[in-house]
Amino acid sequence: MNRCVLRLLAALLFVTVLASAQEDPPIAPEDRIENWTNKTVLVFTPHPDDDTFLCGGTMAILAKNKNNVIVVIYTNDDKGSLDLEMTSERLARIRKAEEEKACEILGVPKENIHWLGYEDGNLEYADPQRLRGEAARFIKQYRPDAIFTIDPGSEHERWHKTDHRMAAFITQDAFIAAEWHLYYPQHLLVDGLKPYRVPVAYYYYTTEPNYTVDLSAAGVWEKKADACAAHVSQFEPSLSKYTPEMSAAAKKEVVSFFEEHSRDGDRFVERFRRLVEP
């Protein structure tokens, strides 16, 4: 299993420990995303796998309930391979196909995936003003009922590895830029995109979860497990020597990993920090 996934394991374990010590605050049934229908949800992810691993089950529930799930991916994830015969160009194509397959399993169509195309590991060195504008444009264009993104922290800044760190802060900054039209006046003057205020955010990769999504509904966990396994190149043996197929034994190991670290008693869950924007 690759080093990125091992770091994810540490994050998930920490979140699990924190979450076990607290209960979610009460939320009206109509405000629970599990009950939403015909809404628009925007998911910002630094790489084509973070969305699947951290909120794939929630995405499957939303898609099943006829919500419009839009995925915005900051990078093409073209660096994370140990295969010495792999090239960045080929890896980007592989990761794109894997994300499309994973989203198809979750019920999100290919046309709902938007790639910003930044190089893996270099998001932090991109022009932040341009990057914020790109994110704000998507918010104004789709006017989502909720946004899923990486947690930048609440009381203090969270530590994240490089692309995750940039994605967390830029997306959060884009909330403000989308609300006030003078940040990017060309969005209104040229494209006719009016300002938009994000109503609620759900932060993943969080250490302060206050919202739990139960994945026990029929078929939801199975879809998430299959979608995670669709990211073949992220796991051994394809990480070291790429092959487009995952063996039954390798898939069993991947699924077992996510089962172990998503289990809450007799159910599987995903946890977020829910914040209603003031």
C-alpha cells in the first residue's frame, strides 16, 4: 500500500479517536444530507482519489438520491508512482481514467468531473490569486447547496501535506471571493456570474468531526469499496510496477484497510466537520 495511503491511515485513526469521544449535535432531518434530493453539491479535491477515500460513500448516497454531484480536482496526480518506467504524462492519463471509473461506480457521471490540471506536488507554487479565482468561478457557476473540501482548521490552521494544504486554504478563501463580486469583477461583467454565498461546508481530513454519515444503506459501502479499489495505481503491486488490473488478493487488502478504518461498531461511516457559513 502506498505511502500516501499510510499517511491517510494515520489521519483516519486520529479522527476515529476524536470522534469516539463525542456525539454529533442534533440536526433537523431536512438538513441532513442523507435526506437531500435535487440539490447541487460541489466537491473540491486536491487529487483524484481524496474524494473517493474520504467522502465516496456520501457521494454515492447523494447521487442515488438524485442530487447533482460536481467534482473539481486541483491536480492531475502525475508524480506518485514508484515504477521507474512510468512517465508523468502516462500517470496523469491513468489517474484520470481511475477517477472516472471510481465516480462512475459512485453514480457521478464523467461530465461532472472538472480538472484544473495542476502538477502533483506543485499546487502550492501556483499563482494563488488565479487559483482562488478558478475555485470561486465554480462556486458562482454551480451555486451549490453544500461544498465538501479539505479542512483548513477552525481554531487554528491544520497541518497538511503540500497539495492538501493549498487546496484547503484556497477553497476556503474562494468562499469569500465568490460572495463579493469585486474580487473578480470579470466573472460578473464578462461571464454574467453573480456573487454567491456558500450556505454550508463539510470538511474532510478533519480532526474535529461533528457530522457522521452512516454508510449502512443497501449497497453504499460496497460502492465505496469498489470505487476505492478502482484507484489501482495507488496501491501495490501497481504502485511499483503498473498493471491496469488489481488481483483479488490486492483488492481484498485494500477493502479490508478501508473497512478497518471506517468502522464504527457494526456500521461503516464517514465523518466531517460541518460548518454553516455565518
